[in-house]
Amino acid sequence: MQGGETRLWWQTRAFVIAMAILATVPLMWPDIPPLVDLPGHMGRFRVQLSSDQYPWLRDWYDFRWSLIGNLGIDLAIIPLTPVFGLELAVKLVVMAIPALTVGGLLWIAREVHGRIPPHALFALPLSYSFPFQFGFVNFALSMGLALCLFALWLRMARLAAVRLRAAVFVPLSCLLWLCHTFGWGVLGVLAFSAEMIRQHDLRKNRQSGHWVESWLRAGLGCVPLALPMVLMVAWRSGDHVTGETADWFNWHAKMQWVTMVFRDRWLGWDMASGAVLLLVLIKALRDPNVQYSRNLGLSAVFLVAVFLLLPRIVFGSAYADMRLAPFMLAIAVLAIRPKPAMTARHATIMAVLGLAFFLARTAGTTASYVMFDRVYDRELAALDKLPVGARLVSFVGMRCNNPWVMSRLEHMPALALVRRAAFSNDQWSMAGAQLLTTRYRAAKGFAHDPSEIVTPFQCSREWWRPVNRALLQFPRDAFDYVWMIEPPSHDPRMLRDLKEVWRDGSSVLYRVDRSVPPPEFDPATMDKRWW
């Protein structure tokens, strides 16, 4: 695959652009991208942008700008919202994430191999990996940008523009860190591994020096990426910062993260898709027509090492190691390239199979998102009956056994904050991790996440309340409305002071009727298993 060879159809600029556009297709239909945590982030954006328009929000939430490594979409919506409105602005930025991811993956493959190898197409469905489905949008945006910046890093090295690269990547690395710390960290790992290979090759050409020198020169070459370390120290050294780092070397969880890289709706389909990736990687070890690139092969090894060393919780943010798993696999797939013996026909067959895999995953994700969007439309009809500025407590039903398909309703209460400037008890309140904390003291234990989650009974190792306990204990004087979203079965006696305003199936919006005495707990008549 030398630079002078004729480009095949999957190696053209038109194909790359088409794949980036195709990656946005699943997000075109839904009004709100059905990603688990995204509505919660949108609630924060509403407070960020509209506290002057709705002054009561300042009574409920404390929003303070600070320099933290988690501001990607928080900053992007500032210029976009006046033009498109908040919901469309968020949707447009989220749509850009899979496009950036696909474009970055193909660009990396082009820079390393000279032409895009056919196997690279198998990595493209990872643009909709489990971390993206979970709604880690600032993280996902930073990873899409990190892939593109790594490709730029490789290109500038190939063009011998190393000094210019050093100057350019000082501000770029800071901006990437500002988007999300994780993307900056991954860029550092990828850049260092690539520099090690480059310095090793330069040393061999000089026929002098020791391998240790290659390591040292690679480290010096990555110094332009190091300035965010100062920002990191400043961020994490404040007295207000909270959040632990814990759950190291949880091998069972790490195995799960690898098998869940495509987790969306259908267990069999998602698991089979993951198996396709593993099959491609294993087959490449034995196929005489392909080989692994030293450059990306080393990058994949480094990412595997980081994945194994990362704890599950970093600075209070869960699923840290899970977020890396799909990108570790993607870089490993990109490392596969044809040997000179591979025929054009064989390469074309692999490209067709890779494209078919991407098209099939895209079609499945599109269908899944349309189904989620219908649920969103049905549930959000309740907001038409909710007055602006309502003091709302919400309870979203959850099962203890963690089913494969996540309902995407966990943070739907935040859309009441987005659309009706109502109080939402689903906001995260962790100083130093987000710009927003909750200060509505009258809500007591129902002020912030995870108070919105309710279960049929007490789940082991979870803080979620059983639904009957939540209905009994929430402070009636602090809330005027109760929104129950697909709740578990519950004792109707817990509803005696709640007047139904809207219903669709099991989901109900109630108004608190203070003329009726609230329910009381009677140990003699209550089944304690449900409390």
C-alpha cells in the first residue's frame, strides 16, 4: 500500500466523508439523543444559560464557572444555543461526536499505513460504543478530538514538521484537556508510543545510540502535551474538590467491559458484534496476507496496559476503565494492514465485509434510537401538564438485576428542568467534578442523583430507595408535583395525598394535595421486604 498506488474505493476522501456522514444517521431522527446521562447534562446546561431568565433556579442550584477538565459541550453550547436553541444545539454537538470518531480512525489509518487498509472499516461501529450510549458526552467528544489530533500528530511527523508540531500542540493539548481529561491522557499515550517507534527508526538509520535514548527522546518529544499537568494539579488541589479513586484491578468488571463494547438494546446482536471484532483481531495473527503495524501495535499494547491499570472509579467518576475498552480495540483493529502478497480482490472482499458490518450496526442503532425516541415522546407528554418553575420530585423505576438494555429514562427528569425550568432531583452534586451543585436544602435526601431512582425492593450494594419508602419519605412541603416514570409496583396507600394530573400506562404525574394528610408507616400492616 505505497503512496504511488491507485486508491481503491474505500481509500478516497469521498468515502471518508460518506462514512462520517453515515455515522450521524442514528441521531438524525430523535429530538433528544437517547443517551443515558445526556438529559442530566442538559439540565445543567439550562441552569448555566438561563439562571437570569429563571431566577428561582439560583435558589435550587449553585452554578459556578471553574477551570476543570470536563467542559466540552458546556462550552460548545454557549455560541450555538442563541442560534439553534438548547436542545438542537446539544443534538448537533452530539451528532458531531461519531463523525469525529469515524474521521479520526480513518485518518490515523491513512497516516500510519499510507492508504486506508480494508480491515480499518471494522473499527468504525465503535463510534457508537457503550461509553457513548451511556451518555459520557464530554468524554466521547474529547476522544473523537483526540483521535483527530493523534492523526495530525502523525502527519506533522511524516512531513518533518516536528518543531511546528511542538508549537501547535501546546494550545491544542490544553483545549483537549479542557474538553475532558481522558481524551488528553489517551492522546499522550498514543503520541508517546508513536514517538518511540519514530525515534527507534531514526536511531537505526543513524546506526548509533541505545534503545534507552529512544525512550528519552520520545518523552522529550511529548513535552508539548504536558502543560495540562499544571491545570490538573490546580484543579484537583482545591479544598472544595471531592470524589474518590477506588476499585482497582476489578478483573471481572474489566472482562465485562470488553464484552459490552457494543451494548445497546439486543444482547445477542451486540455480543455477536463484539465477537466479530475479536475474530478479526485473532485471525490477523494467523493470516499470511496481513500483519500488525509496529506503530499502532505498540499503541494498542500501551492502551491495554492502561486499561488493566486503571481503577473503575477515578476522582469519583465511575466506569473509568470501561471508557477505554472500545478505543483500545479500535486501535488494535487499525493496526492490521495487508502484506504485499494480498491481492486487490482479497482486499476488496475484506473492505466489503467491513463496510457491511458498519452498515448493519448503523441500521440496528438507528432502529434502536427510533424506538427509544417513541418512549421519550410518550413520557415527555407529562411536561405539558407541568407549570413553569414547579417544585418537582421524580421517581424513575429501575430493576436490581441490571438488564442489558438500559431504559435511557434514568435522567429524563432533567428534561423538566430543560423545558419547564422545574426543579429536578436527578442532578449530580459533586464539587469539583461538575460546575453545578444542588443547594435546595428543603428537599433533604431528595435533592440530587440518585434520589430519582426507585426499585421494587432494596437492591444489594445500591443507594437506590425502594419505591414505597421514597413515596413515604419525600418531604411534601418541599415539592408540589411528583413525576413517576415507569415505576415498580407500589402500595396505593402511599398515594393518598397525591392527585393524578396526567397518566400514560404506569407513568403518572401527580400534584401534592396538602388538604389530605400524608401516608404513615404502619409496621403491623406493611411488608418489610418492600421497604
